[in-house]
Amino acid sequence: VPSDLNRAAVERLSAIPRTPLVALPTPLDAAPRLGAALGLDLFIKRDDVTGLGLGGNKLRKLEFILAEALAAGADTLMTTGGAQSNHARLTAAVAARAGLSCELFLKGEPTNARIGNLLLDTLFGAEIHFCGVVGYDEIDARMAARSEELGKAGRKAVAIPLGGATGLGTLGYVAAFREIMDQVTAERGDGPMTVVVAGGTGSTAAGLILGAALWAPMTRFLVVSASWKSDILTAEIRRCAAAGAALLGLPEPSLKGVQVTDAFVGPGYAQPSDSGIAAILTTARTEGVVLDTTYTGKAMSGLVAIAAAGSVETCGPVVFLHTGGAPEIFTRDGAAYGS
Ligand SMILES: Cc1ncc(COP(=O)(O)O)c(C=O)c1O
């Protein structure tokens, strides 16, 4: 039975302005062949097919972030990420759709290659600034300086932090948790479930965890890091969850039942891992579903390894959240996948 606090939080969530960008609900697909291979009752939640700009998890965050930017009178969206950032690509698509300009401040040396997400950034008309191999603090300072410059020219830019990992962005996955829970309940009835998700900035996981705290506290989570060490990712999940909770008038959610692992990052962020490639092939060949090498392939490799070791602390059905990212696979030749 939801407490008054939870009821008030749900009301607050539905009152927060949100610009619709996603055709909801996204499908929850049964994955019987992959599930049988892993010994799991497995579903894939298809947030790779959120639609606009070739889709992905960032659109649910951008629904809230865009509404706030429009209310502030923005004419330009800015954001940052790696050269193959899905978040940058979707920010560019969202800006195009909303009739705003977009400037992307990407980490890495300048390149003329417009492949994968960079190709899409260009299609959506974003201006790309390569910032060199520098820290995100430095890139944030560059965005702030550029915002100020535009401001002096009578423009209004909104700089979206890395991965849309703000309290407001995190709310996108609070609402998504409810959608997943309703879909799983329709398939399997009431009962606990396990959610598996890739962790970049941790805000997607944080939103889901906050949603579970509201509606289904027995839910277990496996968060597979694509980049950071577990302790840093856990701290970021906590920070995003606390920021989201504050907007809803809720206490910071407990991370009991949340397993965060950095064992599947492989050679490093955005560098393919052997087990990630194997998981991409298995998923493609059992379910016809395309994962990416940076996030979802590694997340699936975590689920495969943990399921094989019998150490996945699952309860009930397992939902693998497909967060998108497929444009990145077109940056390399099929030989990278052993074909
Ligand atoms: C395809 C994909 N999956 C997962 C993530 C991780 O999401 P988050 O940054 O919210 O942890 C990202 C972005 O970082 C992404 O682009």
C-alpha cells in the first residue's frame, strides 16, 4: 500500500512538465531463445526503439530537460560526451525537432570522419566542437563560456550535463520503471523482478531504482558499468537518485538489492571487449536484436557471465533494459565481430 509520501511523489512526477518525444510504451519483448540459453525467464525492454533520432535511453531524460529548456526560452541546446555519444546525437535530434540550434562539445581529437553517431549529429545539423583529450570539467567550462558568448549576442543556450544526468533527467527513468512494472505484471502477474541495465553516468539506473522504491521495493538490479569503477558509479547513482528524489519530495532510496559491477568494462570505455562481442553475437543470433559494443553488449556480457556462474541474484523474471546505441556498430567493419 503506497504511503501518502509516495502518492504525493507520483502526483508531483505527473505534474512536472515534459515534452513528449517517445512513442510510449516501448515494447517489452519476451526473449525465449536467449533466455533458454542463459537459464532465465528473460525479457528485453526495447528502449532502443524510442523512435526519434534512431532512439535510445536518453530520449526519456530529454523529455523533461527539453520542457525546462523551452520554458526558460532556450534557442540553443548544448551538451557533451565522447565522439560516439548517443546522448549528444539524441540532443541534436531533439533540438532539430524543437526548432533549436545545437552545439556539441565532444571529447577527443578533431576528426573529419563522420561515421556512426557523428554522421547522425551532422544530419541533424549540430555544430560539433572537438575539445581534445581533456576532462569534462574543462569541457563544462568551455560550454559555459560559449553560453555566455551567445547570451551577449541576445541568444539563450542551455547546457545539458554529460548524459543528461541531472535530477530532472533521472525522472525519465522513474516513469519508465512504472511502465516496465506494468508490462511485466501483465505478462507474469504480480511479483518481484530483476532489472539489468548498463551504467554510464548512472542516471538511468538511478531513475529505475527510485521508481522501484516508489512502486516495487522488492525489485533487484544488476548495473553493469561501461566505464567507471563500481565505487564511483555507485556514488553517481546515489547522487542522481538523491537529486531525482528531492524533486519528488522523497528520501534518497536505499541501494539494497542493487548489484553494481565493473567486471565487464574490458579494455576501457568505448573499447570493445571480447565477452561483449560474444554477447552481441549471441543476442543477434538468438533474438535478432542488435546491441552496441560500448554499453549494451557489455551489459549483456555481464548478465551472460553471472547467469552462467549461477550467481545472478535474481528473483522472478529478468528484464534486460536495451538502452540503444546501435549507430556505434557502424563505425567498424564486420571483421570486428568475427565475420
Ligand atoms: C546506449 C546507452 N546505454 C546506456 C547508457 C548509460 O546511461 P546512463 O548514463 O544513464 O548510465 C548510455 C549513455 O551513457 C547509452 O548511450
